[in-house]
Amino acid sequence: MKTLLIILGALSLLLGLVGIFVPLLPTTPFLLLAAALWVRSSPRLYDWLLAHRRLGPYIRNFRENRAIPLHAKILSVTLLWGTLLYCIVAVVDQWWWAQLALLAVAVGVTWHILSFATLRKE
């Protein structure tokens, strides 16, 4: 069972890393899932993830504050809208229903991101 949890944690970490660059794929939930899976199966991997210079803050900030840094919100929403507007205008320009669906996704994901508190530097 530990091996399965380690593999699922690694897969979750991979999806979280991809989510840094793909606007509709969330980063933090996958990193939180990897941490949850590894805390039960591999304390060494869990400690590595929390101590990681780039990935650790995602997990610590969200676990401790339930907040997202302002720069992450701005970057996420900007990339989201840029990608989806391109898709609406250039990719699915013949299908009004697909354009409407993508617009609804953009509004929903934006609302979700902005619904979290903004992490303030102290």
C-alpha cells in the first residue's frame, strides 16, 4: 500500500508541476494531495516536498493561511483569461456553444481563485 501511495503522490506532484504552466490545471491542490499521500507513506518524500525551495511555500501557505499570494492570483487569472480568450476567438470560433462554455469556465475558475484570501507578506 505504501508503494501505491508513493506512486500516486509522484503522479500528483507531476500534475501540480504541469499546473504551474497550464492555466486550467491547478497547482496547489495537486501539491497538497502529494503531501497528504506522502505523509502517510514516505516521511522522507514529505519532508523533501515541504522543504523544497519553490514547491514548499505553496503547501505551507495554503495549509497555514488558506490564502494565495497576490502575484499567484494575478498570474493565474491573467494566464487563464489569455489562454481561454485565444481558444474562444481562434480555436472554437465556429461553435457558439463551445465559446459560451469556455467563457463560463473562465468566469467560474476566476471566481474560485479570487474567493481565497490574499496572502499578505508580514
